[in-house]
Amino acid sequence: MLSNNNITNSDNGVALWSSSNDNTLINNTVSNCDWGLLAAYSSNNTFNANNISDINYYGIQLYSLGCTQINVDRTSKNTAQSMPQPIPEEAYLGTYDNTLTESKVLSDNPSLNNTVSNNIVRNCLYGINLWSSSKNIITSNTASNNGKGIFLKTSNNNILNNNTMNSNSYDGIYLNSSDNNKIYLNNFINNGDNVYSKYSTNIWNSTDKITYTYNGNTCINYMGNFWADYEGVDADGDGIGDASYVIPDDNNDS
């Protein structure tokens, strides 16, 4: 266990390389370094309640890992710049209760069965990114003022719900060659395009009926997403638009 350290003005804050397994990093503060917390080719590590700020390259980077958990890490004012290969030019971060400013959340190489929840991601080129990653849960995140809020490429069978994509300059959600993702109960507000979808077919409503209260009435129905630019009507007053919201690439939120 490595805990309660203050690391500043160093090349690396903490680096776990090549089979550095079964470690716990908790309550550490890392600032003004090139890298914050790095784990490469290592498994079963836990990063919990660390405070990471003013990092030149990557606040938290996970590369080619298995079973690494990150909880309640705070990452701010980081930039993603070029790095020597083979480590890709993205920041890798994969779980929950994180606040990120000017950074990225990316799951890659590939990733399965991760949960990304309760993150605030803003002022990034990409907010939350999944590449070739499946069976993950992306829930209760806010992605605002990014280029793209949530980005999926060749990523299938994920659940995206209860997220808010707000004021992202290009896309709220970007989907490329990504199928059978369940996307529902999300808020799309004031994005350049709420959705960009290419070679992708996904499910834009819950697959089970949900009980909810609307205007004092209890309703049971399949639930889609909130679209701030929706122009349809709700004649029966159940809080669900009567006409589908048309999504590119032959998808509909009905």
C-alpha cells in the first residue's frame, strides 16, 4: 500500500510497470509532474481517493491492464501531449466518482465490464471514450463543453444511461461501428449535434418498462432520452413524446 504521500515537481508521480500487481494507492496528492498515476502491464491494482492536479501529460493512465479500479480520484488541468510509443496518445481512466477538467476518460485495449459513473468531464477534446470496449456501464456522468461528449468506436453491448451531454461543440454522443448499445434516460442539451452515428445500430430506449411519476401521475412505460430540441407533442400527458426523435443512421428514439 502506498498512501498519504505528497508528490510534486517530479517526472512521474507514481508509476507501476510490468507485473506490478496487487497494489493499493490511496489518499496521495500528485501535482506539477509529467505523469500523475501510471499503471502499465499490471493487474489487480486499486487507485482510491487520490488528488491529482497540474499534470503535463496524463493524470491517470492505465495501459494494457486487467482488474484495476479507480475510485474518487480528482484530476484537473491536465493536457494530453505526444508520448513515446507504444503508449497511445490518450489518458486512460476507467471507473467512478472522478472530476476531470481539461483531461480525458478513455477505456481501451480492449476493456470489458467496467463501470464509469458520477464523473464530471469538461473542456476536453473527447470526454468519455470507449475504443473496442464492450459490456461496460456508463452512467450518471456529465460531459459538458467538450468537443465530443461521449465517444464510442467499435464498442458494442454497452449501457449508457442517466448521463447529461451539455454544450459539447461537435457531438453529444459519437458512435462509429458500434452496435447494440442501450442508450436511454440521458439528457441531450445544446450540443452541436446531439448524436453522430455512422455504421451503428443501437437501442435508444429501455428494454424493460420503467415506473415513473410525471405531473403527479404514476406511469409505466419504456423510456427514451430527453432531447432539448425535440419538437413533437405529448398528447396523452405521460411525459413521452408521441413521435420518435430521429437519429442518424436509421436509429430512432421512440
